[in-house]
Amino acid sequence: MRRTRAGRLQRELQIGNPEVSLEQTMVAMQKAQIGFQATLTVRNRLVSAYSEIMNMQV
């Protein structure tokens, strides 16, 4: 959802909407980036844990 909001704000800023500020757009983009990085980190840890479990000898 944050990426959608960031994209919408970016488009509005580009077309010159006076209700959208550069600061507001940059904050939304940074929030989207942080959320994406957090999701990617969790996914990588899950994949690593899965690989470790699959390599365990029973």
C-alpha cells in the first residue's frame, strides 16, 4: 500500500499538484523503501532457515 501511495504522490508532484509537496513525496518514498527492505530481509531469513532445515540429517 505504501508503494502505491508513494507512486501516486510522485505522479501528482510531477504534474504540478500544489497540494503535494516534495517533502511529503520523499517521506512516502522512504517509508515504502523501508517496508520493502524489511519484507525482503524477512523473506531471506525464511529461505535461509528452510535451507538449513532441509540440509539437516535425520
